[in-house]
Amino acid sequence: MSVLRRGSTSPRGAATVVHTEASPYGSRRLVVETDDTVTAAYLKDSRDAVIGAVWIAGHRVAPSELDRSRLDAGRPPALPASHVRHPGGRASLDAETLEVVWFEEGDGVALLDSGEPLCVIPGWSDMARGIPGYSQEVIEQSPFAFPLDDEIKEFGPRIERAREHWSRCRTEGSWADFQQSVLGHLLQRLGPGGHYWHDVGRQLPGGRGGALPTVGVSERPARGDREFTVLSTVGMSRQRMPTVELYEDDVAPHGRIELAVATSLPSQRAGSIFPWLSQYPWRSVTWFAAGDVVKWYHESHTFPLSNGASPWEGVLLLEDPSRLDGPAAPGLSGLQVGGDPVRWLWLVPISGEEHRYAKSEGSDALVRRLAEQGRSWIVT
């Protein structure tokens, strides 16, 4: 579906923006446009490229066949009467009655009119592959919209869960309650805490102060039975990561994580790895899984886990650190958020060559190679 021509109070036939809203994570934006004949919605990325789109409604008498002249002019078509619920045309949308509900993950969105679902653009919508969103006004599938009625049993509860999630996030004291639940879990598993860094996402160069997710970092200093300090994020698991449903049938076991690093480096220095990683899934609209490798975004000499001699340029994420050399890792399982288990992924620094090797041969091959080399999961 081609993007409508932009405009505000434009001449008849040009596109007018009915509503636009950015996701709470700032990585996606919904734009609803109309030209008085057709209204459509577009899901755009941070570069203003269209990721997903959906035909919402026609406002004139529907033609008997698809109106290709509008397509040729770069506009969404007037769908044929056989494909729409109101072939006589639907009244124009009222911006005052519209509500945007972003999915918890931030990769999909629903548009409601007077509280009723009007359209949904899920995370798997991909106009490059001819997969549009879902429209309540559509009754037959086309490259421009799928019938929302076909999937409302799935989307309806999901929209309500999303509304509840954001309502909970806006409730006073909600963050403090969540924070204490994670800190209490870390206390049980790792002992008393040391320093705590608040809202580390603000520390990124050009940081989007206040952008979600809110993430802190907790220090658990070395103690009698542990010669290393553990630094853990606190807040990533408050929301599911984006795009997991594209790869896993059951999102629950994979959607929520926290990150940790075991180290003898100064905590403040080692902890400066987290502003980059803690918002990465939502900023880049992706997810972290065990075995993933992530390349550092800046020059290698600025990498926080370097000790001055090691050529580290990224990290390997391990759920089971015992695959590498070193003492037994503390067990961090047992926390649940929203009924989902939270997994902790441990950071192991890797070189640029090791990052390329993992991309070429797979992360299991890299882990085996590091194990053969005697590489420890403890960052020293």
C-alpha cells in the first residue's frame, strides 16, 4: 500500500492526518490519514519508513471492482463492495473518539473508535511482503487489509491486556512495587545490595530522557562465598520484548528477561554496559535470546568491559554460564512477571572476530570454542 500524500488542511483529494502518535518506546509511530475517500493507517519506524499499513474505511459508494487508478496515483484504493462492511460508505472518523493502544511489546498497535477496535497493525505486518493489518470494516481478505473479525478472539483480549499494562505503568507506586519485587528476588539469590543506578537509559548519548522502559542497575558486591560482584538490570522484564511471536509459538517463556554480568572490574565502569543494552530490544524492535551476540555500537576502546588489553567489541548472552570456565553461577530463576517466567542472560565479552564467527558458524560453535580456550564467564 502506498503512503498517502501528506497534508493538513489540503485541497480536496490530498491526504489529511487524522491522528498520529508515537509508541511509548519511541521506536514506532502510528499515522492515520484520509483524503475524504479512503482512510488508512501506517505504522512507521524511527526513520519514517512504513513498516505496516492497513486500509481502515471507505467514505463513498464502493466500486464494483478495485479502483486501480488510485493505486497508480500512490493512494490506497477504494476497495470493491464485495470486500467492505458498508458498501455505501462510512462516515469520516472523528479524531476526538479515537484511541491508540500500543501492545506491551511496542511492535504492534490497535486503533479504537469509541472504545471499539477499528483496526490492528500487529508486529508481523509487513507491507514489503504483502502482509497488511486487520480492519473491522473489511469482510474479505486483500493485500490492503485482512478482516479483523477473523482474529478478534485473539486481538480483543490482547488489546485489553495492553490497556491494563499501560494503565498499571501510569499508576502511582507501580514502578516502586515492581522494583522492590525484583530487588527482593536478587536479595534472596545474591545477598545484600550495594549501589543502585536509577534509569540508566538516560545515560545513552542523545538519551531520550523519560522514554520507556525504565531500567535500573543493582550491584551485589562480592562476599565470603563469591569472589565476584554481580550487576543486574532491574526493569527490562516489566514488559515483554518485541518480535518474539515471529519466532516462538509460545511467547511466555521467552518474552521477559533481565541482564547480568559477573565481574571483578569496578562496578561503575562495568555497569556502564547497561545503558546501551537495557533499552536495545525496544529501541531496535528486536529481542534477546540465549546465545545472541550483540556488537558494540561505538569504537572498541570505549567498550565498558575492556580491561585495556582485551580487544572486546561486543557481548555473548548466556543463560547457562556453566558452559564456560569459572565457578558455579548463582541461580537467578524463580521470578515471574505477569505470569511469565523471567530469565537472566549473562554477558560475556567477545572480540570482533568472535562476533563474526558466531554470525557465520552459530553461537553454539562459538561457545564450544571459548570453552576449549578456557574462557571464563567472569569478566576480569
